[in-house]
Amino acid sequence: QVQLVESGGGLVQPGGSLRVSCAASGSIASLYAMGWYRQTPGKQRELVAAITRGGTTNYADSVKGRFSISRDNDKNTVYLQMNSLKPEDTAVYYCNGDYRAIVVSPGRYWGQGTRVTVSS
């Protein structure tokens, strides 16, 4: 049983940067894949980024080149570094993970979400 808690969301201006974190109650080394989904009212939930234990990453086309996902097993934390933020990035960002891949379908573990608002 893994508990995930996000933090680091907030208000940022377009073009700015923000890093959100996801802290796990247990070792994230036990999870094959971890990642971030985001949800905006009126839009479908979408996978933003994912990373495997081996370091393989996957990004949504809309954030490729701007966002970077990483995981620190020593701190049991996964991060999402968001650069060159756009108003379209405004959403609630959810941490997600599982013992399997999470690209085709979301993993079993979810965080409570952290809100990111990009506005001037």
C-alpha cells in the first residue's frame, strides 16, 4: 500500500518555471513506473509524463521539450520540472504510480493533486 502526496503547485506567470513534487510513504523503487497526469474542467485527464525504474521517459507532445520528469529513490520522491509554462498548462496535477507501466492506462496509486495556475 503506497500513499502519494503532491506539493509545489501554485500561481506562476507565463514563461515561468515551477517544480511539483510527489512524496511516497514507501519506497518508490518498488514501483516500476511513476508519472504525472493533469485534469482541467471540461477536458479529459491526460498523461503528462512518466518514468520507469530504468529511466525511460514518456511525455505528452504538448509538454515535450518544456517539462522534465525525474525520480529520487533515496528520497522516495518523483518530480516534475515545468519550464516555459503556458496558460494551457493550468490544471490539477496528479501523481500516479504502479508496479506496471502507466502509459496505456493509469496506475493503481494516486495522489490528491496539486493545482498549477499559469496566468499573468
